[in-house]
Amino acid sequence: MSEPLHILVVDDEDRIRTMLRRYLAEEGIKVSEAADGKAMRAVLDREKIDLVLLDLVMPGEDGLTLARAIRQRSPVPIIILTGKGDLIDRVAGLEAGADDYIAKPFHLREVLARIRTVLRRTQPLPVSPDTAATDNAGTTLRFQGWSLDLVRRELRRPGGDVVPLTSGEFELLRVLARNPNRVLNRDQLMDQVKGREWEAFDRTIDTQVVRLRRKIERDPQHPELIKTVRGAGYVFAAAVSRG
């Protein structure tokens, strides 16, 4: 029998943590709680966490600081909780490494739906014993020595090292690499990367591009792979083969 999902709720408000814990527990999800960064790190050190629900506005270390701390140690999915009209905070949260956001006040059913959606995007597909034999079906995209395994959801450098990607970074790279040398505007990328699950503001895609460039470009300030086409969008300027 598989283990239940384990969600970590990081919020300084007891009421929010208790409400989320009770509701998610009723859905068969294990929940740990943390009121601050110290407690959050303690849970991450001792538990296997499948997803973090992280409030941005907290005393002491705020959510942005904690999101960066999580991302430095783990690719675990992060959903940030933000104020309803705080567009800048949402963008900042994405820049810090979050995979999705939920605006407060929220409905508990929305939280559950977002959790399931993010986990569907981030969980690798089951790998069968004959996965190696399916390479000829195009499950790996290769470009300039890099390889993107679409089954294991892994990106490897030319030297073979794995580069950790958030779900958003993986999906963006997957879409770009599947459409080499084709200019894609922000709306097209948003449709294919998120399926319009997120509110469609341009900075979402721009933020993901900046983060992805930092991981795959030799010089992120002068990109050779993901190029900006002024007034049009982005283009993946590399030959791509399917392995």
C-alpha cells in the first residue's frame, strides 16, 4: 500500500494551519505544520515532504526567503499563499522558485485542486523495465550535449550531471525543446505550459525563462539557447533530436 501524500503547511497563523490540516486530513493527506523558518527546516530535515504550502507574509523570515531556502536544498513543489491583489508578491514568489500560487482568501477545495494539479505536473511517470527500449519513441530530447528525459522528468548536462528543475521550469523547457527554431509568444507558452490554470499575466513566463536561463545558458545575460524575439516572444535556437 502506498504512503499517503505528506504536505507541509508553513504559516504563522494557527487558524490557517489548523483549517488546512483538518481539511486535508479528511482527504487522506498527512499534514505537518510549521509556524516559522526554524520549524520548517526541522520538518524538512526529518520528514519526506511531497509539497509545501507556504505563506509569503510572515514575521522574521518571510515566505520569499523561505522559498529560496527550500529551493536551494530540494526541488519539492511549492505553492505560495498570497494576498488577493498582490501581483508583485506573486511574481516574486515565482522568481523565488514556487510552482504555483493561491490567493487569499481561498476555498479549501481550490487548495486541494491546486495541490493535485501541481503534483500531477511534478511527479515522473512510472518507469517500466523496458523504458530503455522506448527511447526510439522520442522520450528524450537532446540538444547541444544536454538531454531532457520526458519520462523521468530529468535534465542532464553534457557531462551527465542532473540539473534540478521545478515543475514550471521543466514544462517550459519541454515546450521550447519540442518546438525548436519556432517563435512562441507568451500566450502560446502559457497555454502549453500551464493550460491557463494560472491567471495569464506575462511576467509568469518571463520569470520562468529567466530562471531556466540561469541553469542552461553559459551566459544568462547573453543567451544562446532561449533567445528573446523582441515584440514576439521566445525561440529555442538549437537543433533538437529525439532519443
